[in-house]
Amino acid sequence: MIRDYQRYYGSALTLLLDRWEGSISLKKLFDDRNGYYLIEERLPLSIKFSRSKKGPWTFTYHRAHQVMYTQLVESYGNCVTAYVCGTDGVVAVQHTQLRQFLDDVYEEQENVSIRRKLNHMYSIKGRDGVLDKKVSRDSYVTLISDLLRS
């Protein structure tokens, strides 16, 4: 049986592979936690998903998720978070962007909400603020590519 998380994580990983030029290495970071991968042995990727068909798409962060995320940033210097918005698209942010809407004070549970008007870019809002710019559908692969080149 294919589980929901496998379908959504698979869509994010397939999108990356399909749009990537050349080869790329991916590996699962943890045996006991789903949704954490390492790209090219140096850039962590955290994937979160929402089953909603239409926005707003909501993503839950428990304290343990934020602690894990912070550990990845401390170990690797950055982390990309990919939000799979149902079947609409995948939105990605890096550490400095994520901290605009989720700060360093971790509550037991916090939510992130992503919205998109028809034919517009995504806006991201969290418990602690709003991302200062809209994000395009192409942000996911473009962001990873830019970070790996730098």
C-alpha cells in the first residue's frame, strides 16, 4: 500500500528529478523520520505536505519538527523546506526565509498557511509573521539549484 506521505514526498522528489539538468544525488537522512533528505551530500531538504485540494494549505510544525530543522541548519548551514500544496504545486523556502514566519521560539504546535490566487504566486504566513515576498511555482528547483551553486 502506498501511504499518503510517500505519494506527496514522491511528487516533490520527482519534480526535482524531472526538472534537474544532469544527475543529482539524494539520500534519506534518518531511518526513523520521514520527509528529510540530503541533496548532493550537503543540502538538507525537509518536505511537508497538505492534502487540501484548494488553498489555503496548512502545514503543522510540532516542537520536534522545529528542533530537527534547527539541528539540520546547524550541521549543514542551511535547509530547504518544500511545501507540497495538494496537487497545486510545490513551494520552497530556505532557512532565512522560514525564520520570517516561524521564529526561534518554538511553541508546542505552530502552523504555516500558504495561499495562491488563480494565476498568481504563493504567499506564506506563519504564527510569527509573513514572508516578505511572494513565491513562484518554480521556486523549489530554482532555490535548490542556486544554493548548490553557491
